Amino acid sequence: FHCSLSSTRTCGAWLDHHSRSLGLFINGKFVLPADRQSCSLTDSSGSVICSTVCAEDEDISQCASSAAEGYQVWSDLTCRQRANVLLRLVSVIGQHGQCFSELCGLCGVSGSPSTIVRMLQYYSSWAQLRDTLISSWNPLGVVVVVVSDDCAFNSLLLKVIPALAMGNSVIVVPGRAKAPPCLLLAQLVMAAGFPAGALNVLTGSDSSLVAKLTQSSSISYVTYGGNKQDGAMLCEATAGMGVPLSVSVCAGSSCAFIIFDTADIDSAVDGVIEAAFGTKTNVHWVLCVQERVEESVVARLRLRMAGLKCITLSSDDRLLVDAAVQEAQHQGAMLVQSCTPPSSGAQYPPTVLCKSAPSSPFVVNPPPGPLLPLLTFRSSKEAVTLGNHTPHGQAASIWTEDLTLALETAKSLSVGAVWVNSYSVFDPCLPISGHKDSGTCTDGGQEVIQLCTSWFFPHAQIHIVPKHYLQFVGGKTCKSVSGGCVAIQSPGGRGVLGYCPDGGRKDVRNAVEAASKVQPGWMKKSPSARAQSLNSLAKGLEAKRRDVATSISTQTGVSMDEAEKEVELSIIRLSDWAAYCDKIKGGSLPMPQSGFAFSVPEAVGVMGVLLPDSNPLYSLVTLLGAAVATGNAVIIVPSQKYPLPAFLFLQVLQACDLPAGLVSILTGSRDQLTAALANHSVIKAIWYWGSAEGCQYLQHTCTNPLKTLRLFSQENKEEADWTHPSILEEMWRNTVEWKSIWIPTA
């Protein structure tokens, strides 16, 4: 590798060295099977750059085996050794940066060697500190990273580099245009001293390839970056494979560019022109301007756009742009263009669509092309409403000299990143979390490390007269809407302990309505107020500890001593969550440039949790406490096999001072309640313990809108370790979304 790289310092020489026919990268070397189909990659002029191989079943199997072997060698290294290898890659990237930059430019990929170097430096330090700061977290194994061509190359790197830093091996499945840069990167990785199989590249990207790959027992995790349509297809194709999947919808998103009347108008207009027309980006900007400065902004836009050149589009994109402009004019929009559009051809000038309506299709889902819708607002509240109007939640840019206004607006926007008086600023130290339809994955910062590591889950009887129990919705006990009941069996099925409501879709609907009303207010409560409520819950459980222990022993068949121990642990766990309320925080991070940046955790919203059979009370309070402590509302479905402890816990919930509707407990058929939760659009996240079929159903169903899923098949005979010392840290990080706020200084 050193010889071939030293003689191919330029992009053309590297491609010629491979006869412009690039194979797969498996087990540390290029593999070019003779009988495979190939795909040609062309540049903007139509000239062929190179061809890449389409992987088949034999290649997929070989790649999975190579990655598993590479993982064994790579993960066995010490943290210091892995950090040193990552730092050596910095040097290799520096030597071959020109070749990499040229290749990215030729393929139309926005990749920068300096960005790779910054990521390597940041995550090499986490590799060094992994066993010191997060000793209980272990590598996942083999991580599959899938990206489409409309995903930024930085997004790919933010998945690959942290995974390698934590000791995983990685298989990259890139889009067609990203294949050559990925193959070159893999070769550079080997030159830095990574073991063979640590980084593999399979070309011929489609969902069926990934589905076949996940059938391998060595694959531990799949993460995708790109457009929502391909992400949903991937979720459906891999459903039921038993492999966790996260999705980052980082392409095609609409992002608000908000200009207040307190902004430096000249700087703001320069920024929006550069963001919308001057840089190649995978997002669409929507300009939101305060009415008092609308005329001033439009006048400056006319002036600054006068010299802008037309932008080249594909013939299909030109048709979409023409249709969007015609629709805008039909709705009364005014056009601001750098020049008159050619009557035909692929060229189209940068265009601002003034006086657009927020509900217009070209605003909500704009077509690819140089179009910038302009909306107006009167107050900061209206600005937030416009910013949150899009179904996406990737990023926003705020322009104002009023810092208080900027921070209040940033806090209210449901997006993963907010830039103040700037746009598209990037650094790996801050997390970017997909909100709403922008995905279920967090990239960047320490938080992405959590996705690359694991520790939590591997994949004398008392006679009781049967009693009819009630579920808990909106702060009150009630029957199910259907009126049906399900028998609660004693251990071994020797008798009936009682009857619980058979909840269904309408019960979920009522619970979600109650949760939606109370969750925004609960999220805004101070940490000390949330802690006080959780402490009251712990005291209530302690007052009923004997009755609850009896229900555990009677339902599960364990001894009273074991049942009392579970109750004691549950009381301690609730107190722990109360103490954690004011410890859940983001913070400011050192930046490589002037200015300030900080990350903020925000509640997900309304969560659905279907509990496991093991430790029916301890698991309930652990998951309930995690959701409530971070500001969420939660709908809990107890173990269908052991629901009795949950009914005793209902009495504790009724007596505590948690707001009515914040916690609901529904019982009945697990499959029926799972389907109801999965199909409710307000539910943002589902944690599920159940059958493999249930896991498959959720992966297949929860794609529109996207839901964050944590799935655990109970068919795995190894039980969950609810006493693990790092469980609190793991839990709260899975109940929040992250927002990064950037504030530059002169």
C-alpha cells in the first residue's frame, strides 16, 4: 500500500493505477471479481471517471467474515494503541490530501482533508480515554454504515470514525458517487496501520444488499444517512433481522433562515445568498424575514444577486423547478432573479420567491434547484412557528444582534442545530440530533460514542381472590374502552390471580391525548420540581413496600426475600432518578475557532414503553424514571405475563404529585397495544421488550413518521442486567434529543 500510494499522489494517477476500474475493498485489499456487474460514474460533462463493482452474495459473505476477524484484532488493542493508529492516519491524510480533494471534486462530493483531520484528532482522544471515562462500555462489533449520494461526506465520516475509535470494525456501503472517495479512504486507513478487515467497502448500494448483509450473525449495528425514502426502504428491508438500525435524514430537509429586525441586514443577506446559492448543500433553505425589514432585505437581495451565474441542473430537476416557479406565481409570489431564465436547457438562475405561503408545496418540500422561498413574520413567536412548520428538524440559522432573543428562539425551535449569525458551521465536538422527520440518530460529540458501544442488554404461595384491576390513564383508573378483560395467571398457570383490562387502540389514543396536554408543561418545570415529584413517588412506594413485594412474590413465584429486595432496589432507583434531574445537562465545549458553542438535551416528547417479563417492578421504575426525569411523558405497557406488580404501583402513582396524564399504564394484548403505539403519529419513541416478530413489526412500521426504537427480543435467554452501574447514564441519553447552538464572535 505504501508503494502504490507514494506513486499516486494525484487523483488521476490513483485512478490510472487501478485502470479506472475500482473493486471492492475487503480484508485490507482491493478485490475485483471478473464476473461482476459494474456501474460507471461520470462527471458533470458526461465523461466516465471510473467504474465500480456491484457486490453479490459471495462478496457480502466474504466481507462480513473479514470484518468479524478485523474486529477481533482491532478491539484487542489497548486504547492507547488504537489512538496512536488514528493519529498516524492524520499524517497519512496530510500526505495524500491533494489526491483525496481532487477525487472528491471529480465525483461531486464535498469532502475536505482538514475536516477528516479534525475528526480524527477529536475521536482519537476519545479512543485514548475510553477505558478511563467509560470503562463499562464495550465495542458493538461490526458496524455497517450506509449512505446515499445525497448525504454529505461529513455525515459519513461522523459515523465511521467514532465507530473505529471505539474498537469496532466497519463496513461502508456508499452511494455510487461516494464509492471512489470511500475506497481511497479505506486504502489510506490500511496505510496508517489498521488491521486488515477493520474498514471494508462494499459498492453497489441498495437496500437488498444491506438486508443480505444483516443476515450475517457477525453484524451488530446498522446506521444510515441520506434521504427519508431510502431510509424507510432500508428499515423495511432489514425489519426482523434482529440488528439495531438508526436513521439520519440529512438530505432534502427544509431549514429556516430567520432574519429579525435587530440583525445586521447586510451580513444576513450575504449569509443567505452564500448558503442558498453559493455552496453545494444537501438542505433547502427557507428565508423568514421580519415584516419591518422585508423591503430592506428584498432590496439588498436584488443588489447582491445581480451578478450571480445560472446553476446547472439535470433535465428532470429543471422540470420540477419550472413547475414550482409557475405554482408560486399562480399563488401571487414575486420573483427576484439574477437574470431571465433560459427558455430551455439545464441552466436556471438563482431565484427568490417572495411572499410565499407557508403551506405551499415548494416551501414544505422544495424541489432540488436554486429556489429560495421568502416568508414574513411579525413577532418572534411567529418566527418560531414558521421555523417549526416544516416536517424536518435538522437545523436553523438565526440572525439578530439581540442575544436574549437569539437564545430564546433557539430553545423553541425543534431542530438539531442552531447557528446564530452564521450557517452550516461544523465541528465534531458537538452533537447533531435528528428531530421530527430528520431521523433517529445522533451524530457527533460524545453522544455518537454511545451508539458505537454497548453494555446493557445482550441481544410459600399466598392465596389471592381473583380481582378485576383497572388501567391508569389521565391520572385516573379506568376500564378499557372495549370493556374486555384478560386473565392474570399464577406461576405455572395453576390458577387465576385476577383480571386486567384488554386495552387497545382507543385506550392508546386517550393516553396520548392526556400525555400531549401535560408533557410541554412538565418539560418546562425546573429540575428541582421534577426531582421533588420523583422523590414523592419513591416515598409512596416505600409506604406500600410490603404489599408490592407480596404481589411480586405471588405473581412471579420468587421468595418474599427476593421480592422485598426488588422493591428496595426500586425505591433506590426512583431516588437515583430524582437526584439525576439536575445532573442531566449538555454544556459548552472548546471550539477550534473564535466564539461559543454548547449542546442542550431536550425531551423527546411522548414515549411508549413495553416492559420485559424480568424484574417487573424494577424495570418499570427504571424506565419510567428515565422518561420522566428528562421531561418526557410515558405510556407503559407492563409485562403481559406478570402485570400484577404494576397494578399495585398504580396506587403509588395516584397518591404522588406527578401531573395527571404524564404517566399512563395500559394492559392487555401486547401485540395489539404495540400496533396501536406504532401507528400513532404523536409517539416519538418506543422501547420494546417482546418477540422477534414484534421487533420486526416495529422496524417495518415506524418509518412514517420516524420513531426512535430500542428493541430487545425476549427470545434471547440472557436476562437484562437492571443493576448495571452505568444504566442511568445510558437511559437518560436515550430519552433526549440534542440541540447544538453556535454563537460566533468577531
